Amino acid sequence: MKKLFCVAILWTALLSALGPTRVANAAQNKQLEVFSWWTSGGEAMALESLFQAYKNKYPGVEVLNAAVTGGGGSAARPVLQTRLAAGDPPDVWQVHPGHELFGQYVQGDYCVPVTVLYRSEGWDRVVPQGLIDRVSKGSEIYAVIAGVHRGNVLWYNKKVLEKYKIEVGDTLSFEQFFSAAQKLKAAGVVPLAMGDAGLWATAQLFENTLLGVLGPKGWQELFGGQRMFDDPRVKEAARLYGRMLDYQNADHSALSWDQAVRRVIHGKAAFTAMGDWAYSELVKAGLKESHNFGWVSFPGTEGTFLVVADGFTLAKDAPNIAEAVAWLEMVGSKEAQEAFNALKGSIPVRTDVDKGKLDIYQQWSMASFQHDALLASCVHGEAAPATFQRELNDAISMFVADRNVERFTGALVQAAGASGLLK
Ligand code: GAL
């Protein structure tokens, strides 16, 4: 009964926030707390563009940036969980679709649907249904998607490759990568810059290798529980991942992902494997796409788009509900989507954005999104429960040290069973 009463109050608050008075509500001496893990140079710059757009519209609202440093959100999520469990939620927070959204926040009753916004703002007409489905349960939608990253990209410094007469075409196979890497290593150049101070970065290298070996069908079978983690193809991927690791920088575990990108920016390394949030670091450093740097699908993954979508969800007991709703409306607006994604490296989710405003990389990524197989990332929360992700990180950290394929895949089989992934 009490719960029903609370939900009724929340809905009244949400609906009134959507009414004509909302701008007035968000006018004076108000606050809005936004939680994310966007703190690298490029991420912070993109987040700031959202803050600016919001402040321009609601100058009376003080925006509190509650970002917690650490790529991939591995440091941020525990902080958020502690706050949510203590009844101290930020108004809105960054979230990935799928398991992360539903397993950690919807199931825990920490956030409320924003379905009504999709109707009032007309997003249901301009956001592809496939994306809406990723943040929906039943008839309710639980997040506003700010942009979609492509997780399976290999970036390179053009000048370095030119110097060593290495050409990268429209695709790059594993063997082509290894032959380039061998040449670079022999010349004393670090072939692959990695920064796995946050384990997720090397887990992502494995994830991409796995996708490159399994292909879209195998990927869906694996994360749909129809293929085991000790499948011969998974073992093959583990071996290839081990070979990749042979070409990384010796100090990889001391660097963050963006410090690794900087190695490529400064020509200290040739390649880095990273989702396209790396793009914002490259551009922020003043590098020109296609001139100073290039990209290609991670080996074996051409024709697939590993989706890493970033959304914001609304706290159930948001302390500043009107301001929070105004934030979500702004994030979903055409203007904000164009400005934010240009800086972030992701693509807007709205089909009505001015594509002429997108740069070469984004056009490439958007074409891939339209034509390729769309798959959910495990490392970025969508394809598997958080418990599996944590076990994967542990298994990866062991594998980096011992390269024992049997032990590694055995640990993943166990983790898949224990986390409910096989159901
Ligand atoms: C992902 C997130 C991206 C980017 C990246 C590195 O999980 O979706 O927006 O921030 O982490 O921090």
C-alpha cells in the first residue's frame, strides 16, 4: 500500500514536471546532480557541452557534476550502488542498456520509467525502435540514450605506419595485424598501446578478439547461453588475445585507457584497440582524422557493430525531479545530440539529426550502425550480468599473467553458470 502511494506521488511529480510549469520550476536556486564516469579530457569536454546547453536553458539551476574517475565506470558503479542503497541518489545517472540498467537499477527499484517523455518529446518517432527496445521492459522505457559508441575499433597513427611502410585497408585480419605488429616491434616501436589500470580495457581487447573469432552468430549464441565458454572457438580467441598481449607496451597496467591513446597521439605507439570514445581524445589533441590518424574495424569484426550505448536514467526519489526531467529532455533534443556526440565520438540516436554536421568518423560509424549486425557489449554492461563481468575481469587478470587457456575458459564457464547467463 505504502509502495503504491509512493509511486502515485512520484508519477504526480513526474507528470507535473512535464507540464507547462516545469521551466518555472527549474528556475531559481535549484540544483541538479548528474552522475557519470566522464572525466577523461574528451569525455569531460563532451559532458561540459551538455552542462552548457542545460545552463543556457536553465541559468538558475546549479549543476553538480558527480562524475567519478575511472574509464568504463568500474570505479563509478560501486559508488553509485552505495549511494542508492543508502537512499542518497543523484538525480540522473549514466547507464548502459541491458543487464546493467535492468539488473542493477530497475530490479532494485532505484529508477522510474521515462516512457512519457518519449511520447511528449516525440522521440518514439525519431529514435529507432531497436534502440528503444534496449532500454525497455514491458511497455516502459527506462533511459534516454545520449549516444551510441562502437566498441570494436582499432585506431592507428598514420605517420607511424607510413614511416614503416605499413598499409591498412578497409579491413584488417588478425594475421595482417600480427605481421604489422612484428615489423613495428622489430623496429623498436610499441605496436599496441594498452592502458589497463582499469581491467576493463584489456577485457575489452579480449571481447573484441572473441567477437572477431566468433562472428555475430557465435556471439549471440555465447551470450544467449547456447554456446559454452570452453567452446574451441573461445579457446582460439583466448590464444589470439594472448598473441595480441605480446605486442602491448610493458607499462600497460600503469596507464589508463586515455593515457594509452595518448601514446598513439604522440607517435610512441602505432595502434590502440578502444571503443570510439578514443576519438574524442584524438580530436581534442588536435589530430586530423584521415590525415594524422586512421581507424579500421578491430580484426575479424568488420560487418558488426559492438554497441556501447550511453543513457541517463531518472532516480526514483530524485531530489530535484523537475530539473532532472528537464535534463533528460535536453539530452534527447536534436541540438544536444548533435553537439554532444560530435565531441564524444559516439553517434546520435535520433534519425533526424543533420548528418552534414557529422565528421568523417561519425559518418563511417553511422553507416556501420545502419548496415552491420548490432551486438551488445559484455564489458560495457549490456550482454551479461555484473557478476559475470567481475568474474571475467578476474579471469582476465589471471590470464594476462599465466596465459593458461584451459584455466581461463574454465573460469568463464563457471562464471557463466553462477551468474545465470546460461539460463
Ligand atoms: C564506457 C562508456 C563510454 C566511455 C567509456 C570509457 O563504458 O559507455 O561513454 O566513457 O566507458 O570511460
